[in-house]
Amino acid sequence: MSPDTRSDVEGLRAWVAPLLAAAFGLLWYLAVGGGPTLNPTHLDWLGGDFAQHALGWMHFRDAPWGFPLGETPGLLRPLPMTVALSDSNPWVSLALKPFSGWLPRDFQFIGPWLALCFVLQGWLGAKLTGLFTPNVLQRFLGGALFVLAPVLLYRTGHDTLCAQWLLTGMLWLNLRPRTSPRDAWTSLAWALLLNALASGIHPYLEVMVFALGLSLLATVTWKEKYLSRRAAALALAVLCAVPATLFVAFGYVGLGVRSGSAGFGYFSSDLLTLVNPMGWSRVLPGLPTGPGQYEGFGYLGTGVLALAVAALWKSRSAAPRVREELRARAPLVIVLSLLALLAFSSVLTVAGVTLLSIRKVVAPLLPLLSPFRASGRFIWPLHYAVLTGLLAFTLWRWRQRPAVATGLLLGAVLLQALDTMDLWTRNHFAPTPWPRLKAPEWTLIDASYRHLVLVPPYVHLSESPCVKSAFVERDYVSFGDLAYLRGLTTNSGYPARLSETRVTEVCESLLADVARSQLTSDTVYVVDPARLEAFQRLGDAVTCGTVEGFHVCVTRRAGAFPDALSRAAPSPPGTSGDLPH
């Protein structure tokens, strides 16, 4: 075989395993029940956080272009809202907006995005495994284990957090061999791209990707000595500037909303999280955890744990080699350790029992740490690093007997898959009817109406006393959907971050307008039962009725919609007809 032919064969081989692992990622997504989600017009599975993300996209697609990028002035009006604050995947939303006119009105990209995350996880998992073996089958099996990572499937309830392929890609960049400064700059360029992508997907992922970018920069500068200190400083400046600029551009910061929130130390990881199934396994029992430590779920999986036992059994002679490899990758080890400490948070627990509290030590850092209250998520880089280490060690230990290594990886893949509860229950994508309002009266809201206002506003997770009402989470989705379909703005929604002071001001201003009878003719008011009497005191100044169990009022006396409301007048306060929806 000529050198050119050999090179072509090697090049083809380098593509085969990632392609197979990517295909496996798609098949696994289908196997756990994701098939119906791939229909972009199918909404009847978008419950919980998915509804928040879908509504953010829906209102953004009809909004004029503005700054911040992804500005959504029609949602949560007049409070600030962007696709970043609705977790509506800013990069994807921006990419699809120019094509909005050609897309169906009922259009969601969450399902296809989730499938893409599994595909890319398989691709990059195989690339990462390829650093330790030239064997195509072994590379594929390694990629399959990345697809089967429980922390990935566990997060399918929050689509943007499923972009964990970003972490796999950063580990690949950190561990891939480099032989020249050009290779170092190429790795840093890829790291910058992944940081830019993460900045427009989810802030938690960007913090992890950025930290792994720092370890890469330190490695090529101090360990491999391919960059001068001046060049490293320039690279660091760019690596910091790009995410900071994008955070401002997407509206994560700079809109007057608070970035911090309560919960740091509560939504943490337990020290045993890598081996605690937490109900994930059909074979192994779960260990106790704290009530908020579901955020720190980091179980490696039954197949990976079995692989660890097989690989580490009677392997004391390999300890010097392991220490040598860890020292050679000191910057990565340090970053992974710091992220793990952040995941364990200010209260260290073992099986839910407090081992050590360092809250007093952490207290001065809370202004910096509070934006990441769900700190348990920072266990993911360690999860994938441990998986990578086990794969590397297994392939190295049985390098003279590749059939044994392949058999162990195959066994781990099969056990990991078969012991995944969701393979059998498929409860991650259970049907959840989209809460669309269906009464014919809603179709009579014509173009002369511009706003749909809940009184008081429903601002999900707000603790302001002013917004307390009988409205529930499903209601903000129903009226957000109605506003989208009728081309209206709405004052309610679910922002990832908010200013309680501003929420209270807006709410009190609205209630004051109602008390002074300063209502607008282009607004449809949906009224909490406790506030209905204030509207009824306005007498002939308003027309009110009950539609699908909701009290609805407008200031107009004539027109198709007011006429429909007058035929469905609400019951007097205190009667059974005044019960909340």
C-alpha cells in the first residue's frame, strides 16, 4: 500500500467511528422515546421548562429586531425580556428568525435540538476516545458511552443544558496532542468557538467551557511552552472578551435584572454523586441525598462503574503511570477540581449527611457565586473527565490484548443501556397537552386589541406579594400562547432572572390604574377572582364575562368580543362561579 493510499485509509477511518457514534446518539434518543419530539409542529409534549422556552421563541419570531439581540418586547411587557432570559436557545432562535415567515405558526425546535445534542455527543465522544486507540470499534464504543451518560439523558427536561457535547469537545481539545505553536493556536481557536457557542446556549455551560478553556491555555503556555507569556495574555483577553460581549449582546446582563438568586449551597452535589444512581438504576439502590441535590446528579452509570471495577482490579502497578499522566495534565486537573468544589458548594455532604459546612468561608464570595445557585451542575466536567480517564486506562491496560478491551467496552455499553430506566419507561417525553385556549370567544379578539394583561401579572417564581394570585403556571402559558396567536403583547411569563423591585413597581402601577379606572381600550384584561370586584365597581365603564373559567374584561361596549363577553357575564364575587380557574 502506497503512503498516499495509507493516508486515505487512515483519514476514512478517522471519520467512521464518529459517524457511527453520532448515529448511535440519534438511535438512543429515539429509543428513550424522543421520536415524536422531532416533529417541529408537535407541541403536545412541551410542559415545564419546555413551555417557557417555546413561548420565548414564539414571541421573538414576531418581534422586530432590536438590541439586546433576542429582545422580546411582547412577552412580560413592560418588564425586560429576551430569548436569553426565557432560555430559548439564543443562537438557534436568532438563526431561525429570518425564516419565520416560511415556518408554520406552531413550530418548535426543542425536539430536533435535543436530538442534535445526542448526535454531537456521540461524534465528539468518539473523537475523544480516538486519542487513546486507533481501533474503529473501540472508538465507536467509547462514543456510545458518552451518549449513554446518565447526566445527559437526565437533563432532557431542559434542552439548552443538554449541550454537554461542549464539555466533551473541550476535553478533546485539552487532551489532543500538539506538536507546534500552530497546533496550539488551532486548539485555542476551536476553544474560542466553543466558548462563543456556549455563551449563546446557556450561562452555566459557558462557565464550564470557559474554565476548560483556561486549562487549555495554561497547558499550551506553561506545560507545552508553545506560547509566550505575551501571546498567552492576548489569548486570555480574547477568551474573556468574547463571552462578556455576547452576554451583553444577548441580554444576560445589563437589563437591570438581578443575576444572583437564593439557593447556593442547596442545589449542590453530594460527594458520592458519581456512584449514586438516585433512582436511575434498575439494579443498584440509590443513596440518600439532600432535597435540592437533584441538580448535582452525576451518576456515571452502572456500565461505567462495572468497567471501572474491571479496569482497576489488581492494577496497583499502574499507579506510577497514572500519577505521571495526571501531573502532565496538571492545569486540567486543577480546573476540574475547582469546578467539582463549586459543585459540592458550601455544605459538603456524604449520602445526604452534612460532613462539613464552610458557609462562613464562602459568605464573602456569595455576590460572585449566587448567580449560579444550581452549582451542582458543575459536576458534569468531572463526570466526563472520569469517564474519559476510565476509557483511556482500559485501552492502555489491555493494549496488548485489544480483544479484551473491546469486550469490556461492549459489556459496559450494553449494561449501561439496559440499566437505564428511561429505556423502559420513556417518561422524559411523555405527552403533555399544550394548554391552548379553545373557546370560540377568543377568536373574536380582533386587530384593534394590542395587549393581553393578567391582573395581577403572573411572573413565575417572583416572590413579590403584589403578584400573588389564583393564576397558576399553566395559565401564563395559555395566555402567552393566545397572545402569540392573536398578535398581542402579554404582561406575564417566566424569566430566568428578574428584579423583584421592578416586578412590584409594574404590578402596583397596574393595580393603581385599575383603581383609578385608567384602563385602555386596546387591552384585554384577564382578572384574578380576588380582583374582580375592582372591575365590577367600574360599572358600565367595562364589559366583563367568563370565558373558559377566566374572568375577562374590556373597556369597549360594542364589538364582537365585548358582545360575547356580555353574554357570559361573571358571577357575583363570593359565588361558586367566582372560583379560580
